[in-house]
Amino acid sequence: MRYDFDFSTEAAPRGTNSVKWDSCPENVIPMWVAEMDFPAAPCIIKALQKRIAKGVFGYTLVPDSYYESVARWFGGRHGWSITREQIIPVQGVVPATSIAIKAITEPGDKVVLLVPAYNCFFHNITNQGCETSESRLVWNADTHRYEIDFDDIELRCADPAAKAFLLCNPHNPCGRLWSREELTRLGQICLKHGVKVISDEIHCEITAPGTSYVPFASISEEFAQNSISFVSPTKNFNIAGIQIANIISANSDFRDRMDRVINIWEHCDVNQLGIVALEAAYSDEGAAWLEQMNALVHSNFLLLRNLFAERFPSVRVPELEATYLLWVDFVTADAGKRVADYLLERHGVRISDGAIYGGPTGCRINLACPEATMKEGLRRITEGLDHLID
């Protein structure tokens, strides 16, 4: 079955109280926040319509079928064996990150992370009274990708104040799909220094054709016992507003601590429709939709990469191995804000200033849109950069 990745009218997302679309003037193409410009997968829409037709929206139990869907999906697709007791349903990955940090650290502890990093990570850490220990990813001009500085990671994890490593797997915003070898080396460093791993894996299904995501906790039992992972269908299936996610940990002590935080913060109940959406997404139909969506995102990436290689070769454009969020680095100081502001004000396209991710020389561009939108966005971006780049 071929899926339709365009709305029935060009302006369909507008008028839905969309953060992405309705916060921009009508003449602006929004290529910023991490949300697709595709209708949700038909299997999800159908399941939600069926549930809504019942007219019952009360307090909800999480059924056995929900846990079975999570375990079956990750076991079958990614070889990650998950048991029911290891799964804690929550409202979203951002609150889950704060919950995990609160559960396994004390105020004043340091949390190591790779930068540029997802912007909420900085607040997740500092809001719990912890300090960030930021290890900058290193550009490899030969492979056209960002890589981990393991010597720097070793030094940061050896700091007695370092108690946790906040990993993004795959990485947002640099589009890295960390290899088994990279994750293994990272996990071994953390074990050596008694640093616990918190792994945000929300983008795990958005991968380039021919690539494969490796769940951190699936690598070994030692890693599973030293880690907390977050997964969710929301980014992968474009249902972020429904808000459903799962904390997964094989370590019962970690789970007990997180349960305590969840109850103190009263984050116990999850979205009834999120349960329905997750079960529908984690299906054969959902997998087929994902495959086609990933192919379209990759095609959009190739359009941008080839255009930049021809017109703006000084700009660093990494291979997009995962996510639909491309990091482009203009290298010069504070170029991200200058480029983002200029493109919005003069050319009607909104991308994200890299400063909020700890990378002020770059910008983040969302590629999850129909081909026609991508081509028009690229036309506007090209016109703007022609004036900004010599």
C-alpha cells in the first residue's frame, strides 16, 4: 500500500492550534520544531476514530495489550528483550528525562552530555539542581559526520561529581545513528567510572534506508542494569500532541526511585488516546508507513545535501543517518542566529537557531515535509544564503 504524505489542502495544519504552523505568519514555511508535516498514519487515525466513537473519556487503566505491544515491537524490530515490569508509561519523554535525573542524582551532581544537544536537556539537568558537563561533538571532514571525543568523555566521567550520562540515541540535532561500537565504548567508560546512563531514544524509528538503530540497553545485561531508556511513538509517527511515552529500565532500584518521583510529582496517569495510538502505531501497518516516511525524508535530505555541495560548499552538512532534523554548521561565531533571523525576516522560512542546542555556529532544519514544500523551502533558503555567504 502506498501512503499519502500530504494533506488534502496545502494549509491543512493551520487553524489546528499548531505550535509549528499557527505561530508563524501564513507566508512563512515552518521548518523548525520537531514535528512532521505529514498526516498521521492511517492505522492510527482509524484506531482513534473507533475509540472516540465510544464517547467514553474517563480515567483509564493501561491494559496488558499495551505492554505487549511495546515488548513485541522492540523485540521484533530491534532485538531488545523487554519485560512488562521494566516498562513505566508516562506522559512524555521530556518529563521522563527530569524524572530519571531526579531519581538517580543529587543537587550539585554533574550530568555529562554531547553537544550540540536537544535544547530541553539543559533545563532537564539544571532544573534538578545538577550541572551540565558538555562534551562537544567533533566534525570529521572525511566521513561528513559528527563523532564522539572519547578522550574528553573519559575525563568528564572520571570527575567524581559526574553521576549520569544523558545520551540521545539517535542524536538530535546532529543526525547521528550511534553504532554498536560507539555505544559499547561509551557504556564501558560509564561503567568504569560509576556513571549511570540515561538514554533518550525517541527518534529511534526515523533512520536512513539501509541503517539500523541499536538500543543502548540491548547491548549487554551490564548496560541494561546501568541504564534508563525512553521510547515513544510520538516523534516517529507524528503524534506529539497525544503525549505518550515509556521509561524502560531493567534495574529494579532505578524503577523504584522513578516511581517515587512520579508519585511525588503526580505524573501517574497517561493519556487514554495515547494508549490507543501506541498500540496502533506498533503494528505491521505502522511499520509499513514508517518505511515510506523514512524514504521521503531521506530523499529530501539528498535534495538539500546536493544543493549545498554545489552552492555552499563551505557549510558543513553531515550525513543524515537518523531523525528528520538536519544540523547545518556555518562554522563562524554566532552564524546560526544571523542566518535563522535573516531567512525568517527576508525570505519567509523558519529554521532553528543553533544556539539553543549549544551550537551557535549552526542551525537545525526540519526535513519531514512533502517534496513540494521541501523544494520551495530550499528555494527560499538558497536565495537567503546567496546574500549571506560569499
